[in-house]
Amino acid sequence: MVSGGSALVSIALPSGVTLERVKVLRGSTDVTKNFKPSGSSLVGLVSDLQLGENKVSVSIDDRPKGQLRILNYSRNGPIISGPQQTPWLCETEKFKLPDGTTMGQAQDEFCNAPTKVSYIYMPEGGQAYKPLPSLGTLPADMSKTTTSDGRTVNYIVRVETGTVNRAIYQYAILFDPTTEAEPTPTAQYKGWNGKMVYVYGGSAASGYHQGDLISSSPTDILTEKDKLSKGFAVVTSTLNIFGVMANDVVSAETTSMVKELFIKKFGPVKYTIGTGGSGGSMQVHLIANNYPGLLDGIAPAASFPDNHSMVHPAIDCAVLARAVNESGVAWSDAQKTAVAGFNTWNTCDSPAGAWTNNFAPMWLQATRSSIPLFPWQDGFLDVNNCSLALPVEWIYDPVTNPGGLRCDLYQAIRNQVGIDPATGQPARAYDNIGVQYGLNAYKAGTISADQFLVLNEKAGGYDNDGLPTRARTAASQMALKNLFQYGRITSGQNLGSIPIVDSRTDPGLRPDVHDSVRSMAMRARLVRANGSAGNHVILRRNGMPLPPGSGSSTSMDSFLMLDQWVSNIKSDTKEYSSPLAKVTANKPPELNDTCQDPSGALITETADVNNSGRCGAVMPFYGDPRIAAGAPLTGDVLKCHLKPIRDEDYAGMRGDQLARLRSIFPQGVCDYSLPSVGAEDLLGTWLAYPSAGTAKPLN
């Protein structure tokens, strides 16, 4: 699978065979001149591939020796993600380059613009890059940097910005144009260590635009100075930012295409580490699980296992806030916190920074939210369900523009979730039928029976426009089935073959949508899927909560240990009983679960959701509204199976109260001993989506 009409091909030569005896054909055309020796192989770029199937054949002394089938796709996509979302707003004219200029206007409907190459350098004693004034001579204040493999080079960064798959991509790499020739796939580089860091951006939105990387997310590869200075190539694109479009298949597809562009220019990559915070962490989990091979190790930060298992507890915050406010009952802060499950009620509902002020019920709303942009790092965060960049005349309004673009989160994954025949819109998976909000708080005596009952009486749901309803919300069976079998819910079954270093700054002292229990949810899924989570390390540190929709990076020390872990795995040629066993055996001994006490001292201790040990005292884990209602830690029961109400399960409840409970839950209550309704095994890896709601393995 390649795109753009070319492929970098490597041919392993038998011992003693020289290039002069080899002939390489693309179809019937001789392309041998494109190949050069590289070690014991020949490497060459085969161009002019036709769309669809191509054949490259090799002969030695005119005797056929092998044939390669290459499927070529358009550089404009799609390859696996299915019919592309329309309309689509191009934003190349807003994308700022390192020298302060922009890419200019898009040249076609696919948002293509000319590729731009910029050179920047780090001055001596500086903290910010400056444009390189000349490609022929070095500035007087040029600094040096030493790479991870011990080479000291001029600290000059080559930044390439271009377009592919309707996205704007960018990659940066140490490269000295004063001494190095133009990049080729077989060149030897002074500064590049052969490794790639692929960066994924946060938030979650419905799409409809290209993204400009600055206003849509703080994901800016030039903020990754530590990794660049050590010789890593740092890569990203606008469609690897969930705040532009929350579709992990589009993100995986774009990852593949951007990596391909890089490899065809610079040559093979030793391995790729995926990093990303918040919505970026969702992507690295999903891509590594569903499209194995793209990422060789992942470093999620402020992490969530995926997007669509977070919709439920997030929307529940809006449900609970409305129920509490309409209950007519006095609630203490401790009682509200107990039914929310978080460290504080303010994580659910507060003046700023909470789920209800950013994503709930926004993720279900068809209309555009109106959260102002706010500064973060080198840009601005736009956490709206439809970007503020989209023209207002495009956007759905039930009265003035009923045919406009709908902004709910399911619009981004219409190909993966399918179309609900009842609405003609992407099927929805949010469900709270049978959920007993505040159940654990009632059983613990934190809230009274009457509070428990009125909370659940007032807990309504949301309609297809994301407007509140008195009735609870039932999920589409199609949506549930497709989310599971097509991989939008991270099962973890394919994550055992790679190392995962999960880091976060959440001491549990303040409201924080990036709560630490998500790391434990991912670990629980890994244990369930693979029998062990020996490939999963959780690093917790003190720090201020990240703004909703933002991202963060793993610390450089932790990243370098992950790099060492991946390197160990790649160089290990021993046989193991399983890929997980190989990953676990190669973990650096100093890389273990840690937390941090208030003085800043690190505590090495296995993370425990029950908050035992020293870490449990200084950095406790909490829950969420579903966990507080009895749901499992895995957080992937999107719709529960129901069971009849049993009087003995509600000790101390009077007969009239039990009757009231049965009237609230006429179909029964959640049975969390069973997996989710619709839970099915993953259909396979490398799924492609020829039409909305259908998937098949890529040819």
C-alpha cells in the first residue's frame, strides 16, 4: 500500500551478486537505474505508478527472481477511511511557517499547496529557534547539539511543510544545508539518529476543515526541542489532531501517508514512537491497537483509552448537574462528589475547566458550541464541537439552517459507526438506560434513599440534536456493535506487542478532566485482553491540570527510557513465547510505575486503583459517574444488560421507596457483571471502510 505514485523498494541481493547483473522492471519498463547499493541490498524509488495495482519484478542474469505487487492510491486519499467528509474548509493560507510566512492559498479541492522547506537554528544560549540566514554559511551564534547516539552537530533544523490526504503535514529533522546535500533515501545523515517521533494532538471535534495546527491545537513540532536536539525526526499533521477531526482511522491513514512521504525522502526509519496528550493519547492507543506496525512504542500523556468510552461519563456530568439542580433537595459538596465519582464535583460541573463547560453535552449537540479561543503554549485552543473557523452559514440550526452541518462527535466517524435509518444521521452510542446514578454513594450511606431516588428520577437524557429530554437515552444497536467490532473502543488485544509509557500530572487535588483513573482503565483492559500489563508503565507527577482540549508530552527522561525499551526490543533476536513476553523482558529495569509526593520525591510503587501504599495516600485514584453507579473499571460498558430489581440489594429502603425505584427503572437496572450490549471481538486489524457502516480488511 503506497500513495502518490511512487514507492521506495528494497531488494535483498544474494551473496556475490552485483548491481550490473540485476534488472528491475515496473511493469515492462526498466527502472534499474533508480537503484543504488545499500549494504547487502539495492534501494530505489520507483515512480510513475498507476492508481491501483502495479507490479515490480526483479531478474538476475535475465532469470526472474521475484515480483512485488504494489497498490497505489491517490495522495489525496482516502485509502482506508472511506468516503471523505464534505464540505471541507482549506486553511493553508493560515498555516504559519517558521519564518512567519504562510503556505498560501490552496490550489484545489483537496487543499493542496506547494511544499515549503525552512531552515532554523538554535543560537548559543538560546531557548527559541531563529531562521537560518544563509544556506551557505553559518551564523556566528550557531550552537551545537549532541544526538542520542553521541554525535555533536550544528543545531540546525530542516522543517518541511506540505499537504497530503487533505491535511497539512510537517516534519522537522537535524540537517545542515551548509555541508549536507539534498536528502535522498540512501543518504547518511549527520544529525538524524534514524528514529521518528510522531506527535498527536488533543481535544475532540466533528471535523469539516483542514486545520491550521496553531489555532486548532498547541501541537507544534517545534515545541519538541528536546527530542529534535537529540536527533529524532519529529512529525505530525493537522489530521492527527482530534481537535480538528476526531476520527482515529483518518489519523491512522494520515500517519501512514506522512510516514511514507518522509521515508521516500530520507530513507527507512528504524522505528516510530507515538506521543500525544489527551485526545492525542486516544489516538496512539487506537492506532497501535487497530493499525499495528505504524507505531513501535507509545507515550500517552493525560491519557484516555479512546474517545467513545469517554463520551458516557462526560455526558453523565451534564445529566447529573441537571438532576441535582432540579431535585429540590439540598446536596452537600461531599454528596455531589460521591455521585460524580471524581475527586471533586467541580470536575463534573464548575465555572471553568469542567466537563459541563467544555464537552458535555457539547459532544452530542448538533448545533455549534460557542467556547471562546484561549491562549495555550504557542497558539490557541479551539475546543468547540465545530471549529469557530467554519463559516456560520455552513452550520446546522434547527430553524434557520436545518440542512446545515451537524456538529455532534458522531459526524466525525460516520463511516465507522454507520447511518441510523431512523434519522439519516450517524448512529449514536450514548446510553443511560438502567444506570443507577449514585448507587455506591447510597450503599455507603453518603446519600439518603430519597436523594438516590430523586437523582435517578430527574436524570434524563438527550435527543438527536443533543437537547435535554426527560426520558433517558437509548443507544443505537448498530452504533454499539460497530464501535466494538470496528475498533473505536480500545480492546488492548493488539497492544501487548509494544511498550507503553503513560504519564500524567494529576495529584487529584483540583478539578481535572484528565483524571488518573483512565490510566488504570487502560491497564485493566490490557490485563483482560492479554493476561498481563507488563508492557504498561504509569508515571504520575505533581503539576497543574491541563486545560481541556490541550496536550502534553512525556518528560524527556521518561521518553529516553521508552526509546531504550523500543531499541532493546528491536535488537533482541531471541525467541519468546509471545510478543508480550519479549516486550516485558526488554523493559529497562529503572522504568517502573512511580508517583510523586508533595515534596517532589519520587515513589516507586505499582499503581493500585484501591489506593494502597504510599502512592495511594499522596496521589489517590478516583472514579467517574459510571464507576460510582457500579460500572467496572474498564469503562467500556457503553450500554448495560438489565436485571430485575431485588429488594435485598437496597438495604434500609422502605416498601414505598422500592415501588418508586421500580417505577423509575421499569425495565430493570444495570447488571455490570456482564459486558456491554453490542460488545464483540475486533473484526480484524487494518480495516478499511468502503461505505458508511461497513468494514473489511485492506487488500
